[in-house]
Amino acid sequence: MRIASKRLAIPICLFWLACKKEPAPTASTVCFEQTVAPVIQGSCALSGCHDSTRSGGYDFSTYPGILAATVAGDSAASPLYRAIQRNNSPMPPVPFNRLSDSNISMLGTYIQERARTDLHCGDACDTTMVGYQQTIAPIVEAYCGICHGQPYAAGTINLMDYQHLEPFLQEGSFYSSIVHDGEYSPMPKGNLQLPECKLELIKKWKNQGYPNN
Ligand code: HEC
């Protein structure tokens, strides 16, 4: 009996290992650097909110700070996920806009996947391809969306789709505000300047004439 069950255990074990080694399908793998960090930095780690001053209790400007608000593998039990998802005193707080449904579900998936930083997602700053849909819209949503969307459009400025964004591209205020050249108010307001890589991507898009691609 003993031998028989051991023999049975080995193939099951091998099968299980084979499954474990299978790379996770790209579609369900959320990368920290490229996808998670910008949304948290742009929407939660604003100065005086959840930055190193921790005035809101959590410091989301660091990876350990983000982890402190998550229960790996259990989004429903994670304070971070609960706060962005609930309708009652949501985060970010009123009057700021909620995160988009796709970003809420992205963060949920990330936590379910155990909130790892070690996923191999390629170069964290790949500037070879730039397109409005793929590259620019996610940056604007992550760093500007809590203020420049709907219902809250700070300064009556909505930047959440190309049509609304275009006048600010044309007048130069979009680019001026993110490079902090002094012509227009520096953006994102109350937050760090965009990371070098994002500025690089936007500059490249500008040099192509801001195509709606
Ligand atoms: C925390 C809220 C907040 C965030 C985040 C934010 N903005 Fe603003 N933005 C404002 C407010 C408020 C104004 C109105 C003018 C002012 O107060 O400076 C404004 C004004 C602007 C203007 C007009 C500037 C001017 O001088 O007329 C532009 C362009 C702009 N924002 C772009 C952006 C971009 C691009 C981002 C993201 C990279 C961003 N903003 C993120 C709050 C925000």
C-alpha cells in the first residue's frame, strides 16, 4: 500500500510542478513598475495624502508602504483595494474622481496575484513605441485622472480622452505644465513631477505631432 501511494504521488507531484512552471498568461499578469506604481503614485501618493508624510496613515510612495495596505492573494481583505472600490467614503476622497473601473480591477488582480515586484515585464522604460491609446492615455489617467476627468474636472479641464485633450495639446499648456517650464501651472498638482521615462514618452509623442493613434 505504502509503495503504491508513493508511486502515485510522484506523477501528481510532477504534474503539479509542470503547472507551476508554466509562465502566467500575459493577460493576467500585472507588472508593478509599468502598471501599478504609476496609478498608486498618481492617485494616492500626492503630497499631504499618502506620501512619506503619511498624513493619511499609509505611505504609498514606497513598495513596502503599498504592501502594508495589502493582504497578498486576497484583494477583498486588502485595505487598499477596499478603499478604492467602496462607494461609501471612497478613496481618493471627494471631490477627486474615482479610479477607472479598469484600474480598480487591475489593482485587484495585482493583489490576487500576490503583489509581486519580481515579474519579468521587460524594460521598465521602453520608449521604442509610443501611441496615444497604448502609452499616453494610461499615463494621463494615472497621473491626472483624479483631478481632470468626470465629475471632477479641475479648472474645468477634462483630459480623459483625445477630443478633450487636444485643445491643451495645441495651446501648449499640456506639455508646458508637465515639463515645468514656468509658462503654465506645474502639473501634476501636489505631486512629484512625472518620472523621466514618462516625460520621454510624451516628448516623443509631441515630436510626432501628438497623433491620435
Ligand atoms: C490634484 C489635482 C490635480 C492633478 C493630479 C492634476 N491637476 Fe492639472 N490642474 C489642477 C487644478 C486645480 C488646475 C487649475 C489651475 C491651478 O490651480 O493651477 C489645473 C490646471 C491644469 C492645466 C492648465 C494650466 C494653466 O496654467 O492654465 C493643465 C494644462 C493641467 N492642469 C494639466 C494637468 C496634467 C497633464 C496633469 C497630469 C500629469 C494634471 N494636470 C494633474 C489640478 C490637478
